[in-house]
Amino acid sequence: MRILIIEDDKDLCEAVGIHLNREGHTADFCHDGEDGLHFALQNAYDLILLDRMLPGRDGISVLSALRGQGFSTPVLMITARDGIGDRVDGLDAGADDYLVKPFAAAELLARIRALSRRPLQWESVHKLKLGDIELDLELCILNCRAQTITLSKRESRLLELFVRNPGQVMTRELLLARIWGPDAPVEDGNLDNYIHFLRRRLKSVQSIVKITTIRGVGYRLEVPPC
């Protein structure tokens, strides 16, 4: 998953980022509320870790603004304020969960797994199944029946995004933001190259799964009946 951490404690961000990277996640950081709101609204993230006390704009205000615009990405609020009223305020503002500082890394990772809302067909946090393919996110390996091929990390992340959203049209802007980051200096043609690579990978393992071009919009992963 790509995770946005909105937290002004830079040491905490670094520590959390290390644990997330070990779990195969990608973490981006913002250190004040205004920047956090801007990046969150790019819809480039699968989960947001949001500190309550932030410079510029506090976490409750950021969360209320997001939910007020129909933003549905899960938000885990993190704060040193552990009163019942504080937790109620956060949950009422739209937080999906609430974690009090200081916290153990194991608990944070467990709550992230719980918030990922994995569909039942996913065997584990590291393996996704769809149609006749299985994607191992930890090893970046694509399996199809008895055939196996190794993907690059970026190919694996791109295919993961499609597998998590089968049949949905994924716009070019969304794909670029999710895979390269919302403000990354990347050329538009890079996406076309990686789509080409993925199509070759799927063809090489003789999968029925196909990536279809939606002209002028983006791409869609199609899964014919097995």
C-alpha cells in the first residue's frame, strides 16, 4: 500500500517509515496540516496516518475537510491525547481508528492490516489472487497456473493496483500519482512503458487477465471467466 503520514514529529515519521517499508508499503510524509490536506486530496493513497496536533491546521480540521468532500480513504488518527472525549471527537470527525502515543510498531502494523479491508479471496497480506493469477507482493512474483515470472518492484505495485480494482477504469492521473507519487517529476510516457511491460508479463505466463486501454482516459483490468 501507499501510505501518507501527516505528522510533525520527524523522528517518529522516520521510525514508522522503516517499519512500513519492511512490510512492503511505501510511505510519504507531510509535517503540517495544510500540506497534509493537499496531498491527501490527490487520492494517491490507500491509507492515511494522521496526527491530531499539527502546525497550520490540526488533524480534526484536516479530517473534517476530507470527509466533507466525500473522501473515503481509511484514516488512522494518531495522538498523545488519550481522553475518551478526544477519541470520540476523532471518530466523530471520520477517523476509522484511533491510536494513542506512544505505541508499539506491532500494534500499528496490526491496525493497518485491519484497516486494509482485504477481500476474502486474498490469501494473506502478501498475496493477491484474481482470475488465474496470483501476485506475491513480498517477492514481486507473478504466478499463473504452473508458470512463474519475476516482476520489478514498480511493475508489481502497478499490477497490485489493478488487481485491487478489477473492472474499474484507472485514470492515467491516478496511476501516476499512486505509483510514482502525486508530485513526482515523471514523464507521461513512463506509464505507457510499464503498461506495455505488464501486458508482456501476463502474456508470457498465458494468463486470461488483460489490461485494456480506455482511450483518452486510462486503463482497465479485465478478467474473463476462467
